[in-house]
Amino acid sequence: MHNSSRLFSEAPVLDGTVIRRCWASGDDPLMLAYHDEEWGVPLHGDQDLFAKLVLDGFQAGLSWRVILHKRARFLEAFDGFDPKRMARYDRRKIAQLLKDPGIVRNRQKVKAAIGNARAFLAFQEQGASFGNFLWEFVGGTPKQYRRRTLRDLPARSRESDAMSAALAERGFRFVGPTICYAFMQAVGMVNDHLVTCFRHAEVQRLSRAAR
């Protein structure tokens, strides 16, 4: 879940209808679009899930707003999060990344991202689907919740604990239980839009259609 000082936001549209959102507000177009178009939508592609997991690792200790505003540059700097290219990064490339003001310049996180690319490739070499592996922690189907306030949202869950342990065992870093739960929310493994949010029902329909 992404930081917000309000339990919900309201915004009128052209016909006067009020749209209620669970955490995004209209003062940040990027956050608004992310909430309305991406957060909670089921994501299944192996490389797409890898890219999101890496970005969530960079978020550790920061707000998602910071990462979202740097996402475009992250994609450029990390070669579109292509794990094969990332796995070949050497000390010169790391030094280059650490001088880039458009990303989060944290040596541990940069090195972890590279290590995670190598762990991802090692996983694929076993002939397994990374996406299927991750989705199995929720039984392959998005969990639908009916939470009413942001205070009802957990920071972690039994499933995120299990995912974190399994990823760490396979060599991934910056994949703690809270990072994994935020990841699960974002990629639609759980529908944590509040029931008062207009996206709750929409995401629920998308989840059913994807079955």
C-alpha cells in the first residue's frame, strides 16, 4: 500500500459525479493514473513481475511516490529491466548507476537488483515460470477483500511471509514480507482497493475475467 495522509479522496468529473479513491489524490497526476489504471490489476508476465519486484525493492524505506516519479529513468538506466542484460552489469556499470540522479542511488539496492536478475535467470534455467511460482502463493487466483479504511490494510500476510522466505531461499534480496505484500497488492494478487473506492469493483471484474 502506498502512503497517503487521507483515508480516501474525492474528485468530481464532468457530469458532477464524485469519484472516490482509496489513496490517490488529484494533486499528483502520476499517482492518480497509477491508482486508476495499474494498482491492483492482475499482472502475470515473468519479466513484468520481475521488473515490479525490483522497483519495489528500491522502494524500501521510501514512498512509492518517489519511485513512481523515477520509474521512467529506472527503465532507461536498467535497460528496461532486462534480466539478461542486468545480470552482466560490472563494477563500471554499477559506478555509472550510482552517479545517476534519476534513480535511487543506493549501492546495496543496485547490487541487489543485479543479484536478483541473476537469481531470476537461475530460476528460469530450471524450466519454471516465475509468474506461476509467485501466483501460487495466492492459489493462482486474486484474493478479494472488502476493506473499509486504510487502517484495515495489513503490512504483511501469511502469503507474503511465505513468498519472502521462498524468494530469499532462491537468492533474491530486498524481498522482505512487507515488500512482498506491497508487491502482491500492486500486481493484483490481492484486491486491496477499499470497498468505497471506484476501482474495487473494476479490479474485481478484471480478476474474474482473467480466470
